[in-house]
Amino acid sequence: MTKDISDQYVEEVSNASKESIVSADELAKLTDGRGADYITGLPACLRHYSVDQLNALETGFRRKVDRRLLPTLIGMFLLNILDRNNIAAARLQGLEEDLDLHGNQYYTALMILYVGYILMQVPSNMLLPHVKPSLMIPGCMIAWGLVSTLTAATQNFAGLLVCRFFVGFTEAPFFCGAVFLLSGWYKKSELATRITTLYCGNTLANCFGGLIAAGVLHGLDGVKGMLAWRWLFIVEGTATILMAIAAMFILPNWPHNTSWLSAEEKEMARYRLAYETAGRADDEDDSPLEGLKQAVSDPKVWLLVLMQHALLVGMSYVYFFPSIVKTLGYGNIHTLLLTAPPYVFAFITAIIVSWHSGKTNERCYHIVVPILISGLGQVIFVSTLQTGARYFAMFLMTGGAYCAFNVVMSWVSSAIPRPRTKRAVALAMVAALSNASHTYTSYIFPKEDAPRYMNSAIILAVFCVVCACCALGLRFWLASLNKKAAIEEAGDAESGVIYDGHVSKATGMRRGFRYQL
């Protein structure tokens, strides 16, 4: 028999799956490693494809989406982080003195961004499944680019506060929306490396942010009578707006309404995601309020929130990194240049760790080990004032935290796969409630604690340990659910049911679904 999946072949596979004399190996060979329900459930327009042709179709459309989606999101994320964090570089360039900031006003300006950020994240992600991402996400990007540019015109603390609030408010839909968009295209086995690729934009922004700021400080300070920090907001805000306009014409929407895919590619994109769960297509939505209810009532979501919250506290040094590097004793330009190498290291290690996590389909220990290394970096940082040792500690801090962050976000999508509206709200809840940490970590590195920042480093190290404990707890929880599902399916097998597309009581997903650990 050939591998042509005609109606006769579908019938043969279906019949074979019901015969107890057919071994699992024989059935896997017949269906190219997939269950019979994968073959029998194919959309009508794909039934005439051979298994090899199906694989080629899937690979081809996935590469097509990769080429358009990933580079665009990386560029958008790079500018997202630049616009969010440029205030740290502006501080070294005279922002506090020029705006007459005193006391905790600078730290309040850091904190207020996340008030707007938190307020908008859940509502925006509840809306995203029902609109075109190619319009909504770039539209929000234009808005935050405009506000960031206008920050250059502020003359006092009140003006800075208003701009920072609205930068956060308009930035809020981006990251959760980008991760949610990725989860609408990629299977759980593919998602970790894609989220890592997306998060490269963050790491690269922190790497090049200091270099860009050093260039602006050196080349534009005093031009047109403006200080360098004002030019920094203008340059980066304008680049953001231009990138957003381009993204409107490049980003895909959802598999069912992306115009540059063929009908067969659209069906394959939808079907392969539906097959991972209970056969429910990813674009079959509950109402936004139903998705909110499902996410809030799922204890796994709250454990993920706590894990991510602890992680963000553990890496809150990011928003003070130029000031932390300044404690090494170098001038402003050299300090900004020295911020780059630790982020280059974080970029490389994050790619390696996330690639390995995706290849092995393991999440927990790819979080636990890096975040504990980051905590070790905090301990070394406060234990010595020796320049080389402290700079080495900064490499550990950044590398460990960024490796863990990438894996956590992919774990959220694979632990809450369906329905789509629930996943959207879960991602937004994890992001919003974890970013609530910034309402207090914005005050965690006061100037008077320099150069050791003893209390700050101890707090960060403790939260690194909390994050690791949450990851271990989630692993054991999901492993117990997988074990219950296996026992349930073993009982079906004894009854003569080898392949069953019904929903498992243990996981709430298609029989054969297993949570990634």
C-alpha cells in the first residue's frame, strides 16, 4: 500500500486502530509516527496528500511564518525595551538635574510606567483574539513611540510622570500580545525556541541601549540647544514609529485570516494546533469574560503568576544597570559601554538554554538552574568591592535571569493551551501581576546604598530562590496530572481502545496530551 491518504487509506488506518492485534509500532509506522486519529481527523482539503507531502506542507508554511513573524517581532521588542529603559541612560545624561528631580521622584517615574502597564494588559489580551494583530499591535506601538518622543519636551516632574504613565499604558498590549500571537501559530514543542527568539529583542536592546546612549551623549549633546537625554528620547521614539508602520504590512494575523497563506496552509496551521488538544481549533473562542473566568479559576495560572513575579523581582536590577555598573568607578561613556558585554553573554546563553529546553521538551530545570546562578551572582556582587569579581557577578546576574525568563513564558503557553481566550487571559495575568513587582522594586536601588547595594542584592537573591521553588512545585504538580492521564488511558487500552480522540479527565485535553515538565 502507498502512503497516499485516500479515503480507503483513512478507513484502513481507522480500522487498524480498532484491532487489538495491531501493535503500537505497526500503527505508528502506518501513520508516520502519529496516531490514527491524526489521519482520520484531517480536513477534507488535505486528505489527498501523502504523509510526506503533509510534512513538507507543514514545514513550508512554518518557515514562511518564521521569516515574516520572528524578525518583525524582534525589531518591535528591541524598540519596546529601548523606549521603556532609556530613562536609566537619560539619568546618567543629566535628566534629574535638568528636571530638578529630588528625593524619590526619579524612582516614582520608574514605577508609574508599570501602573499604566498593569492596567491595560489583561483588557488588551482579552480583545486580541477578536481583532487583527497586524493592526492592533503596531497601532499600540505607534502610540507609545509618539509618547516616548514627546518625553523630550517635558520640563518638570509632573510632565515626566504623565509621559511615563502613558508609555506604560500603550506598551502594555505588546509583549503579552506577541507571545499570544506566537502561541496561535506554533505547537508547544516549537514555542520555547520562538519565544527565546522574540526575547532576543529584549537582550539586544539592553546590549545596544548603552551603546546608543553613549553615541547620543557623545554626538548630540548640546545640538539645537538640547541636552543629550532629550535627543535620546527623540531618536528612539522616532525609530519606534517607523518600525510600527512597517510592521502593519508584515505581521500575520491568525491562521484562518492571513491573506498570504494558501487554503491548504491555513487548514494545516489550524489542524496541527487543534490536534495537540481535544481537537478544538485554536480560533474557536469562548467569550472574553468566559476566558477570564476560566483563567482566574485555574490554580496553575496563579502558581505561574507567583513564579514570574519572583523572577521579575530577581531581575529588577535591569532598570538600574547603568547605575550599578557605575559603581565600578568609570566615567559615563565608559559605564554605558560596559553595560553591553553582560547582555551579549545573556543573549548567547539564553539561546543555548532555550534551544536545549525545546529540544528536550523540559522546562523546570531549565528555569531552576539559571535562576539560581543569577542569585549566586547577587551574592558575589555584595561580597566584594573588587572590580573584576563584581563585573563577573553582573554576567551571572544577567545570563541566569534571561535564560530563565524565556523558558517561563513558553511554559505558560504549554501549561494553559486551550481554549484560546483562556490562554490569552492567562498570559496577560502572568505578565500584569508579575509586573506589579515594579511598583516596589522601582525603589529597591537607592543611591545611598551604593556601591554594594547590600539590601537590594539580598532581596533579589531570595526571590531567585522563590522562583526556583515555584518551578519545582509546578513540575511535580503537572507530573502528577500526566501520571493520572496515563493510568486513565491504560484502562482504556485494557478495554480494547487504543486510540481515542476524547477528552482526558486528568488533563482536560485530548487523550495522549501530556504537560511539558
